[in-house]
Amino acid sequence: MTFPDTDGQPQPITPAQAISADDTPISTICSEAPAESADRGTLYGRYISSAAWQTSPARLAELEASGHRCRLCFASRREARLEVHHRTYRNFRCELAEDLTTLCHPCHLGVTGMERFRKYARSPFKPPPPTPAAPPPPALFDYRSPLEIT
């Protein structure tokens, strides 16, 4: 796999050379404890945009196994942007190929939304019931005859 260097020239990067977005070698990252929940969003974003994720052997193996097609709708990379979805975060930053699934962007949004819905449906904290809408305003004109109104 190649990525452009600072001059824009393609430069091959092997998974052994891969480092995270904060220049930490992958071998160090895999042995770290999971981050605090407040930092997870930024950590995830930095990791997904890093060369370590782009060159991850598990990610590349899943893309190859799926034939570079979405596993749900079979869209190719010419038809839609392909993304590799984490089915589990148990091995986050040290993923195995079976932890990942190739999905196109629309399918990825759908799967993620469905997983979030299921997660929050099981939550012991339920959202408050929806407040009823205000009653409709009175009609501007009353078309009843004066005898019907009284």
C-alpha cells in the first residue's frame, strides 16, 4: 500500500512501519489499556484517519475477502464509498479480520443507526415520554349557520 509523503510522492508503508496519528508505534498501542470514555470519540477519529488503520492487515484482509464490495448490497467501490465497519471494539487498534465487515457508506450508516437503536433500547434509562403537541388553533372561519352555533 502506498501513501503520499510530504512532497506528494507515493511512498510504500508496511503494517510493521505503521504508526498511529500521534506517532505511537502500533505494537505499543496494542498493549495499552483502553482510553477513558470522554476521550473515546477523539481517539477513534484519530485512529480511523491514521496510516495505522489504512494499512491494518485485518482491514486489508476484510476488503480482499469481500472482493472490495459491500457485504449487504454488493456495491463496488466504483458505485459507492466503501468503509470497513467494526463489528466489535473488543480488539480496537489490534483488530482481527473477523472483527470487521466491509460496507458501503449508506449501509454503514444504516447498520450503525440500528446498532445504536438496539443499544439504547436496552438501556435502563428511558427517554421521557414525548410531550403532546399544542392543541390546534381555533378555526379562522366558522362556517356553521348562526342557529347551529348557539
